[in-house]
Amino acid sequence: MTTQTRQKDLIAKAMNLIAIAQTIDARYPDPTKIPAEAAKKMSELLTEARRLKNLADLAKQKDDLESWQAEPDKIPDALAAEAAMQKAGIEGEHYTKALRRHEVDLFIKAIRMNNNQRDAWINTLDAAEKASLIEDATGEVLVPHDITTPIFKTLPHLGVFRSSGPTIRQTGGNKVDLRSLTGATAGWGQLELGPATVDANVVPNTPVDVIQVQDLTAMSKIGVDELMDSDTDIVGLITDIVGQQCAMMEDDAFAAGNGTSKPWGLAARATAASNQITQAVTAAANATPTADDMKKLQYRVPSRFRNNGVYYAANDAAEAIALLKDTTSNYLWQPSVQAGEPDTFSGKRFYTLEGLPAMAASAAAVDPSVFFGSAALGYMIADRQRIAVQRLDERYAELGLVAFLFKMRVGGDVIRPAAWAKYLL
């Protein structure tokens, strides 16, 4: 084993012991109530971690001296690299990992305390710890990036609309100023022959130049005993709760949200007074989709949006479309044969988006139950990738439960109505 390998192994073992000690400490919000056995175990873990750290420091010193002995006039690579990192203000790998783990530990300790205990404990933290734990505007506890990042990574796998490929823009504010273009006109000419080239007529995408970021909340009830389980269980529980619930609510909003305290959905933009999706195919009979109408829908959008276009259908519309056949009794709708890939209709991807209006919502064929369009060019999701949580102690106290209200911030809107066509059923 080389000196550097030995050093890394010692540091890894010391960090593991520190993490175990922190886990034990987090189970007892009131330090005066830590049992003697637990306190003894923490002391033993930290003593052993300190011993391993000293051995790692000795190994590093030995490595540096041996390098210097081999080439006295040369600065050892390890020292040069460390000096360069310090000059650039960059922390080492082990420090970064320890800091991220510390943020998660602070968060878990915060949600295990009731509000009064937490407020008193937070006052004992330094400014950096408070900044990583508390959102100043509302005083809510922030979920650390090590927990939110997996949530945002899994949302496209849990949600139907996100997985279909809309444009996603991350933002740190409460709105996204699009300033995008619906298109431009241009002209041909030859400069050497005299006629001037026609300048592009830049047309702002009005009236929707701003996407408002809205609050999406999900509440979970956790048993008091379960709340005191291992940190890994708590982190996994939070990831699952927030991911599943937010994916479901997002799909409903992206399908039919009216822009009031929620994103604008496709169905709402199909009937809204402004920024309306006007390209349409109307069924001859209510709640009766046909293969010809479904194929016509593709040609209601310009070809530049058609190549990457996909179908979205309400649940009952998807069922009816899945039964459509060609003249040789072959189904036009084809189920996916590969995990993670969507179904197809007439060679185009097909998604069931349950939040869209059902076909039987009215007597006439006026319900936009099916859409075809380019999600990447026609719709934008604005993500403010921070999740905050509030603890509700009293609401379910008699049941032995603690409620947590998770708040995620997300917005969305149709940015190019021309990229969409609706099928009225």
C-alpha cells in the first residue's frame, strides 16, 4: 500500500466514524438527555477518529519529506497542488464532502426538533450554518442540495410531461423573462447588384414574455418513532414523498393549469383569450376520435415543429385511440417495447397525460382532450431548484404523527402557440 493510499484510507475511516457519531448525536435534540451509553459511544468514536486523523497527518508528512528528499530543489506535487487550491479559494475533496454531510445532518436535526426547540438551537449556529439551513425570506428550513438534487433528477422519470422533453430553465428568482422570438422574416438580395438585403423583422413573443414561478406544496405525515430512525431512512422517505407527489401535481398543472397560483397548462392555453393555441382538428362526433383526424393533427403545425412532435391524450381519449385500427385490422397505436420509452402512434411518441380534459366533459366536440406539438420548442418549465419544509407539530399530535409541508417552486407556460395543435372531442 502506497503512502497516499494509506492516507486516503485513514481519512475515509475517520470520516465514517465522525458520521456515525453525528448520527447518534442527532437522535437527541436536547444534549442534556443523551444516555450515558450513547455519550460513551460517541466519545469512543471521536477518539478513534482523532487517532486515525493523526496517523493520516503523519503519513502525509512522511510522503512530503520523502518527495523532498528525492528532489530537494523541487516543491512536492502534493504541496504545490494544495497551495494552488488555497490560493484559488478552492477547498479539498474531503472538506467538501464533510461540509455537504454536515449540511444534511443540520437539516435532519432541525426537522426532528419541534419549533421552539429548533428556534433556540438555530440561534447557537454560526452565520454560514444558518444560511445553509434557513431561507431568510420566510424562515423556512431549506432541504439541502444533496437531497433536492436527486429529487429533481428523478422528476422526469416520475412525471409524464417532464419526460417528454420540454425546455427546462433553472432560475434563482420568482420569474423568468423569456425575451424569446416566435420567428423572423428575411429577404434575399445581392449586395454587389445594389438592392439591399431585407433586415430580419425581429418580433418579440408577446404577450407571454414572463413565466411566473409558483409554489407547489406537498404535505406528509411521519410517525414520531419513525422520525427518530436512521438518517438514511429519513432522507429516502423525503425524496420519495416529494418526488412522487410533486410529479403528479406537476403533470396536472402542465396539462390544464390556469396560471393562477399554478403553471399554465396546454388545455388552458387552448381556450385562453391570449397566447391561445388556435390550430385545431374538430371531431365529427363527440368522444369519437378517428385515425384520419389523428393524422391530420400533425399537419396543423408547421413542419419545423412537426419532426419532433409528440401526442398527449387524456386517459379516456388514450383508451379510445389505442383501439384504432388500419384497413388490415392492425392497431395504429403501438405499445413501447423498451423500458423507459413511450408508446407511439403513427410513428410519433404518444403520452397519456391524465390532467387533460376528458372527452365526455360536454355534449359537443369542444374538449381539447388530445394535443400534438413540440414540447422542446413550444413549452418551457421554470425551475427554482430549492425546496423548503415547515414542520406542523400540533395538527396530528393526538395520532402520534408530525406533519411536514414541503414547498417546491416551479412555473411553466406555452411559449410558442404555433408549435401546438389541439384535437377537440
